[in-house]
Amino acid sequence: MMEYKVFNDPVHGHFEVHPLLVKIIDTPQFQRLRYIKQLGTCYFVFPGASHNRFEHSLGVEFLAGELARQLQRRQPDCMIEDRDVLCVEIAGLCHDLGHGPFSHFFDGVFIPLVTGNRDWKHEHASVKMFEYLVEVNDLECEFQRYGLFSDDLTFIKEQIAGPSENCGNICWPYKGRPKEKGFLYEIVANKRNGIDVDKWDYFARDCHHLGIKTSFDHNRFMKFARVLEVNGSLQICSRDKEVGSCYDMFYTRNVLHRRAYQHKNTKIIEFMISEAMLLANEFIRITNKDGKELKISETIHDMSAYTKLNDTIFHQILYSSDERLREAREILVRLERRELYRFIGQTKPVKQEETLKYSEEEIRNKITEFARSCSPSVSLNPSDIIVNTVRYDYGMRNANPVDHVRFYEKSNPDQAIHVRQSQVSAMLPRTFCEQHIQVYYKKRDVEDAAVIAQAFQKFCENYEMLPPKSGDPESVEMTPDRSQLQRDAASSHLSDRAGIKRNIFDQSLR
């Protein structure tokens, strides 16, 4: 008789974990996730964001198994086997094994900064780490003991990172499972529309720890999940009445990015840590299993060394007495003293549907030129100005992800239908992506910062950008006082009597 282990999770409560998954959890490669913050540098801004990749991975495993078993129970004709469910659970458990220090910061900021390579993603490392975990802990025999073989391992890795580049089959790119079971690939990481258990867990978990409310209920959504044929392939669909929940889900994603993930101080701290790690990269060495010393950035190619890399690199730099790390150490000391880079302001194009026409480097150079023209005496180094472009969207850039979801009606549960946005509500967003420009100044000099703010203002005026928001209370439109409201009301009354029609519909309503 198999002995399941019970975990108590603050988000999902008590749930049982398969013995094979416990074997995976009890390895150094998986335990490493205890020391990687789920939200990276958000923890420096939001005190409650202290959760790690470890508990998120457990949560995704639980939800993956729940969804797979519900589909197995409700639709036996889908031929979902127990080993399919086990593979989906393992993929959910191991999907984030490849994250580096401070999670997305590592593959999204640090690695591109050091190597110039924006193609390397943590999913690639997750597959490599999973292979290394199985090999170094002699787990292949354990997999076989529970009925999992090479095609199942392939299936697990394909769920994490997608099909291999040399799949060779255009009609069906996956090797782990046939096309008839293609819907299983939508459970952990849904490439079709982004609705998957990975998001369900981090929405619930991140909102819980950040103190942000969410109206999306993944348990309800799961109850209405159903596998249906769509254009010759089987997809996971939902009831037509759940289309509103879909929009709630993607709205939650947008809210989390705006309020936490892309928070101005979160980004400032990312820049500071990335500069410190860039300076330390040449001097800190991590030893692999063969005794070879690797740079921080080189560990992504060697899982024995990468296993040793986590958030503790921050304190390794901070508390080092190595004189070569002095400059890197000073940046982190500034961070701990809350002497952060100064936020200058944020703007976006006047026409929200337009994408930015200039690169970050071009924007920085233009702001520098304006600053020198505003104050020729100022000694300004362009490298002291940071320009960060931020994209807020619903997960598919300019596209509406709900257009890629299929639904069914209660009266005809076997027929997949497309619910158009116009059928749902006139109050839903029409634009699903917008880009913002954030500008920061590395130094704390108030006068120089004022000149840069003035230059940024001129940039916005000359390049069809909205007036920048600086975060300064004096620049924010405050609620008018009672006398101002009375004057506005009187003016409105006179205008109405003159026959002037006023349109009070807020077109910016989302």
C-alpha cells in the first residue's frame, strides 16, 4: 500500500502527495526552491511577499492533479490513465526547478544584462534540472516502480518547456502523448490561451501574501472544465456563463503586474541588485561537481553548480570582505539603508494603442540632450539615467486571450462555441496592452533630479507622450474642495441652459 504524505498549505489547505513526488521533493535540487523568493524583489517592497518557489510548486502540483482527476472522473471517454495524472502532477511540481535568484529577475534581467541572451528562459533550466535531479538521485528506478518510463519522462518535460525543437512532426509536435491526449498539455502551462493551474496558484498565493483581493475562483472554474473537440483537436473548455470569470482572471493578472510585479520600487531594487550581481559576476565563483569554478552567469549551463545558486547570493555579496566586491557591496548597502535610485516619473503614449517607437537607449539619450539644454552647467552622465519600458497586458500582448478560449452551453455540453466579447458586456476593455516608460536616476542629488524631471517633461511634450506622473503629491490631481465643486456645478448649469451638451461618459472605463 502506497503511503501518501499530507501537506498543510495556507492557500489550498490539507492535501495528499504521491510517494514518488515526495521522493522528488526530498532532494537538494527541489529543496533549493525554499531559498528563492516567489516574487523576487517584491519582498523588499511588500513585507508579506515572503513566500518561495517551494510552496508555489507544491500548490501547482496539487491543482494539476485535481483538474486532471476531475476530467478523468467526469469524462471517462477521454481515456485519462492514472499514469497521465501522475505525470501531470510531476510536471506541476517541477515546472519551476530552473528559476534562479529572485525568480524572474534572473532570467529576465540579470542573464540578458550579462550575456545579451534574451532567449534563455527558466523553463529550459527546469528541464535540465529535472533531468539532473532524476540522474543524481537515482530516481529512474523509482519512476519505473510506479509505472513511468521514457515516454512519460518526455511527457513531463514537454509540459514544462513545450515540444523539443527537433520534433520533426508539424501536425503534432509532441512525443510524450498522442494528439488524442493533447488537452493534457493545457493543464500546467497552457500555450493556447494562458488558462492553467500555474496561474491559478500564483494568483491565489500572491494575492494572499500581498494583501490584494481577487474575485477569480479557480475552484469554481475547475468544476465547469470540460474536454471538447475544437477544429480537430481536443481542448479544455468551460461553461459559457464562466466567460466573466475568464476576464476576472486576466484582470487579476493585470492588477498584480500594476500594483506589485512592476511597482516602481520593485523595479528600482531589481536594477540595483542586477548592477551589484553584474559587478560580482567576475569575482564570485561557484564550484561544480568536478571542482571547476564557474561565474554566476555560467552556472546556467551546469546544473551541479546551479543547484548551489539561490537568493543567498545577495548576502554573499553584502557580507563579503573581498575588496574586489567593494563596489557591488556598496550598492547593496545603499539598498538596505533604503537609499534607492530616485524615481523621476512615468508616462505612456497619448494614443494607448500605439507601441513605443523608440528604444530605451534612444529615450535615455534624448532625455540627456534635453537635460543639457535645460541646464548647460549640469554634469550629467547618461549611464546614471535608467529608462525602463513596461508592458501591461492580459498575457497575450495586444490580443484578447478569451478569444482563444472555447465554451459550451448547458443545453449542449458536447458542442464547443466561441463567445465574443460583444456578447458579454460593453464595459469590457477594448485595448489589451499598453506600454509605459519609467525613468530613474541613480544618484540622490535633488537638483540634478529636478533637471532630469524637466527634461523628461520636454521629452513627453515633443514625442506624443502623456504628461509624466512623478509620484510627487504636488503633481497629482487632488480632489477639489467644496467651493470648487460648487463653481463647477454652477458652470455646468449655465452651459446646459445655453444648450451645450456635455458628454460625461468616461471612455477610459475598463
